[in-house]
Amino acid sequence: MRPLQNIVLGLASMNVFIMPLAHAEKADQDKPLILEAEKVSVNDVQQTYELNGKILLIKGTIVVTGEQGNIKVDPEGYQYVDMKGTPEEVASFRQKREGPANEFIQGRATDVDYNAKTELLILTGDASLKRLLNMQMLDQLHGWKIEYDDIKQYYRVSPPPDAKAEDLPLARAILSPRRKATLEK
């Protein structure tokens, strides 16, 4: 591979660190888990749930949709959600962020994985993620895989494992400037 292609392919996997803003809504942890699906299978002993068909999961301000999903609850009560979409209907994730502003993180992808304990959201397969304030887009990312770490405050957009330099751009981001008023809560 030529040196320029190495540089360009390296840029396709981008990390974007954002200034500390609002975090995920902390009250979500204490809210009940509401599940709707065509089929729900619950194993109370192992604290696992299997969901199939037109899934709607609500926990406080968190809303997750998909066609096939699994939820595991750890002994501390944190949920680990794995949701899959279909070619016709992708999986989605939405959560209000902590603070007085009406700010949300919203994502869509073939697969949505969310770890409530580490507040890590991973969107895989034609993934898109938006940060919205009062329903106006502030940040928008698109790529094959997007990781959003709410605690460490960063986005990471990665290309597919078999990406080629001629497939670029593999990752795209539109990031709004951080204003002092936004940072002060």
C-alpha cells in the first residue's frame, strides 16, 4: 500500500473526544424495565430476557427498538442490552442526557449494544449517531461501527474490518462547536 493510502486509511478510524457535557440520565438506573415484543422469554434465576418481534424496551429515558434482543441483568441491577434489527428495520437507541437542557443521544444500526454499567453504546452495521439539543442536531456521525462512551466522553467511528482505501470515506462526522454556555450546567 502506498504511504498516502496508509494515512488515509488510518484516518478512516477516527476518535473524537468531546468536552465534558451532560452525562446519561442517572435516574434511569432506578426506573422499571418495560418490555413489549411479539415474544418475551424470561429466566428469573439467571436474570436474562430473550425478545423477538417488534421490540420496544423502555427504562426511564432510554428507548431501544429492534427485532431480536437479549438482556442480561447483573447482580447490581445493571442491564446489558443486545438488540438486532432486520434489513427492513434497523435497531435504535435513544437516551436523554443528564442536566437541565433537553439533550438526547440517538443512534441507529443493524446491531445496538448498550452496557448500562459502563454507559458504553456500540452501534454496528451502517451506524449513525446524533446528539440533539431541543431537537436540533449538534453532532452527527456515520460509519460502519460507532462507539459512544458517555463516561469518558468520546465517540469512535471505525471502518469495517475488510475496508480498502478506495472505499473512503468510511467515517463521517459533523461536530458542533462547544460553547461556554453549553459546558456550564
